[in-house]
Amino acid sequence: MAAVAVCSVAAAWWSFSSRSEGDARNQVTGATTSSAVQANKSSVLNPQVGTVENQAGRPGVKSRDFDASIAGIDANKNGIRDDVEHYIEKTYPNPAQRAAMMQYAKAQQNFMLTATTPERAQLAARELWRSFACARSEFGRPWLDATKDVHAMYLNTRDRLHAQARAQDNLAGQIVESYSGDKPCD
């Protein structure tokens, strides 16, 4: 079975938007002052997204890493940003579910960082689809809900959101085979 490679940045759009729709429309049409536009260095995806300040501790914000790099801080070099890893360890006491979420987090980070060409996007997407199959096998029907917080954590800065969008652009129009094996989990 083949699945068309489609990823959504809609969650990032609304999660980063803190202004009203009218404010966003004014900025898109150029009705804001040039200093505000310059300060925002307007984004193709969401013109009102400017510099994302450290939001740690605010209600609903699970991220702790607002590092300037796209990869963020990964002290143990396991391919999962440390704040995401800590969140997963704290949130999923079931070892199989925790492992599935770690696999998903690693695949998501890999996709964002390595999908720099259509060919590399195709390879990274295969691992992402396999991690989806693993999450589905461990969580059942709510697997997608389980992954949304981790995905949002990975999109917590403007540069990370742009990296994800570039990876998706590199995957656009390609067909990625769904994982069809019987052992999707690492």
C-alpha cells in the first residue's frame, strides 16, 4: 500500500500564532510598520512568527529547548533532543509505549535535519512511516494523538519550523510506501 507523503504544519501555524487574525492579515498585506516587519523577518509559512522567546514554564508549553540551532541540545547524542527525551520518559511509564515514542521522536528529528534533498527526504520519510506504524502498534487508535505533543515540541522555534517545511517541500509530490513489515518497532 502506498501513502502520499503529506505532513501538516497546521499545528505549528496555530501554536505559534499569538496575534489576532486581523493583525496577521495586516502584516501579510504590509499594513504594519517597516520596523515590525524587519524585526519579524517575515516567514513564508507564517508571516507573524518572529523570534520565539523561551516559553518554558508557560501553560501548555512542553518544550524546554529554545536553542538557536535546529538540532537543539542532545547531550547523549542519541538523535533525540534532550527536552523531548525527558518529556517522553516522564509521560510514558509503559516501556513499550515509551520506546515507540522515542523511535518516533528520533525519526521526526532525523526527518527535519536530513531531508535536504528529495532523495534524502524519501529515506527519512520511510523511517518516519515506520515509527508511525510502531506508535500505532503500541497505542492503538489514539497513536496520532500520542505523537502530536512531540511533533509540536520539535517545531518550537522559527528555524525549526522552517527546517520542517523545507523537509516537507523536498518530499512534496513523492510517493512513500507505507511500512508493511511485521516488526515496525526498533
